[in-house]
Amino acid sequence: MNIGALSVSMSTASTSQSMSILMLDKVLDTAEETSDVLTEMMESVTIPGLGEHIDIRA
């Protein structure tokens, strides 16, 4: 393998790795936003009377 081909190969690998890291960062940001929205939705749902009475008869 000559120097030119090796240089191109290493550059391509570096670019691919950089893109993978950027995509992972974007996926993590999206997951965090989604979890925040789900948490807000769960906190906003209230069911009146839930948990007030417990039936202990079997």
C-alpha cells in the first residue's frame, strides 16, 4: 500500500468516526428530550381518588 492510499484510508476512517460520534450525540440529545416530555406527561396526569381506598378483603 502506498503512502497516498494510506493517507486517504486514514482520513476516511477519521471522518467516519467523527460522523459516528456526532450521530451518537444527537441520539442522546433526542432521548433526553423525549424522556423529559414523557416525565412531564406522567406528572400532569392525575386520576381523582386513585390510592385513597384499599380493599384488604380477599
